[in-house]
Amino acid sequence: MNGSGLWHAEQAWLGHRAENVLIEVEGGVIKAITEGVPAPRDAIALKGWTVPGFANVHSHAFQRLLRGEVESGGGDFWEWRDRMYGFAAWDPADYFNHARLVFREMLEAGITAVGEFHYLHRLGNELGLALIDAARQEGIRITLIDACYLRGGLDGRPLGEAQLSFSDGDANRWARRVDELKDADGVRIGAAIHSVRAVDPESMRTVFAYAKARGMPLHIHLAEQPAEVEECMEVEGCTPTELLDREGILDPDLTAVHAIHLSENDLSLLGFYGVQVCSCPTTERDLGDRVGPMRALSELGCQLSLGSDSNAVIDILEEARGLELDQRRATGRRVLHQPEQLLRAATRDGMIALGWQAGALEPGMLADFVTLEQPRGRWRELSPAYLIYGFSGRDVTNVVVGGNTVVDR
Ligand SMILES: [Zn+2]
């Protein structure tokens, strides 16, 4: 991902709307951005709107198989989870091929970096490496967020049959396995505590210290369902967020995924530590999850990002408007987030959560950018509001990752 070249965008988002923008890229990084200049002859013309590449902060590639499978039938989150476990056994070659299709779909929707929250460890690192190889093959940036997963629930109950393949046995063995995974061009290794359900407090501290010592992003599923909060109250006498505080896990490098069922004290803690929060609206809707207090979190200082999670839908613009629109129905209020903030969640703030110096069209940033154009030319002046509410991933016509064109249609 160290391409070089010149691109000329008809309109581009530089934190403000700009026209006739020349983007100079050298070695995969933006070297210069110049507004209001005619296109040089050797520049690639980008018609329509050019914006920073989208960050998909939370994905489970294998769950893409559930699309069209679980939308019928019934049940709740936990019944969905049982069905999802039925799709978790893979051999590396099949997983590589499957992940390539998923990552290609992401690129075509303008996603230039994906965070794979990975816990399929039956074959050690083989499936993680299959994800990395698939990402490199397709040309998408990947942060492999390797999740520690050790137990079946907060009361210490053993892993269920399907969950056995997720576990390394203990946190030290998790760390030794993750040690074998290396950062590379377009590849970052991150860490995850799967959830307060799946990892005991002592092991949480091990994972936290491991990630901290290496400057890795650390992610966790947090408070997606009331049952997790209730069990935590029963066993630990506090909420999941309070438990993380007690164990010293809350930190600005931590991304809490979902963060839906939060008390007032949880909100203040997450805000106080500047924890990042990733919302996954299309999956949360599908699973019957409630709507989290995203506006309050953001006002308290938590940066928001977005993920396609189960990949039943792959469209970060849909996630961005879902973050806002779901809260409208839950609160009876409008415009809880300004469109510019939603665009930042989809780009810069998401890239931060994944550990990438990307997500803005500025010199020094990785050269990831996306061009969108509505069919039949029904587009006008670029604005974050029109982009978030009027476009979808299907309107993407051109994608550049690290100075290499990976989608051109
Ligand atoms: Zn997840």
C-alpha cells in the first residue's frame, strides 16, 4: 500500500467543501492537497464527491453467511447467537476465500480499513492469518483485533461446546499466540477482551497490559444486552463498565463496542477516561438490541465510530445515519449528532479506533479516499448532511487505499 500518483477531484471534503482539488500521493501517503487548481494532464480525474475512506471498526467476517438466514424465524439475541455459532467452523482455505468476498464487498462500499474482531482460534492463528491474507489480496487495510475468550459466563461457568474453539485456555497462552502475529504493510494487530462475560478479571488485566505495552488498540463488547449487566451485578456487585474501572481497563485506547445499557455512573466513567465507543446500528437493529445513549457519550468526551458487525449489511453510510435515526425514535428528538460528526465517526474517528493515521484528506495522512456519485447525475454541492442522508455505499465509484486504486467503476 505504497502507491504514488496524482488525483484530481471535482469536489472533495477537506473538513470543508472544496472544488478542483489536487491530491498528490507519494509512497502511500498524502503529500499535498491543493484546492482550486485545474487538472494536470497526468492526474486521474475523480468525478463527483471525494471523501476520506470509511473505517469499519467492528466486523466478524464469518457472520456474513447469516445474511438472509436469520431474518426469518424469531427469538432474541441469545437464540441468534446459538444460530450464529453454527457458522463458526472453517478451514483456512475456505475462510480465506470467504473473507476475500466480504472484504471486496467492503471496498466496493468505500471501506478502506476493517477491524476484524477475531475469536475463531480452533486452529491457532491459521484463521487469523487467512483474514490477513484475504485483506492483503483485496487491498483493504486490516486491524486484526484478536480476542481473548476464556469462559462461558460471569459466574465462571465453562465454555459451551461451540465456544471451546474460541479459547486459548488462559490469557498467557492467548498472549503467546498473539505474539506470533506481526504488523505489516496494511496490517495492524490489535487486542480484545471479548466481553466481561468471556474473560475473568485477572485475565482482563493481562490482556490490557499486553496491549498497552505494545501500543495496540484494545476493543471489548460492552453492555449490548441487559442479561450481561444483570449477571455482572449479581456476580461482581457492579456494572460491566464499573468492573472495567475496578480492574484498570478504562483508557483512551480502549474501544467499547455497542455500549447500550449504561447507568449514569457508567456514562461518567466512560467519558472521564475518554473511552472510544463503536456503534453497530444495522446489526443492533437486527438483533433487537436497544438504542444506546450515544449523544450523551459523545457529549461526555467519547469519540464515536461505526461497525458493520454481523455484516448482514455492509454500508458505513447506513451505519452513520442509523446511529442518528435510531436515537431519534428512541428519544423523540431530532438531530442528536450533526452530520459532520457522523462523517467523522465514519472516517477519522474510526481510523483512530483501528490504529491508523488516516481518515482525513490532509498531508501526512495515509492516502485512503473514496469517490461517490449518484446515478443520473442527481447530485449537487457536497455536504456531510447530503452525503450521510442521501447516499449509500452503492454510490461509490472509486476507491484508493494507500495510493493504490482498488475500485474503479
Ligand atoms: Zn461483535
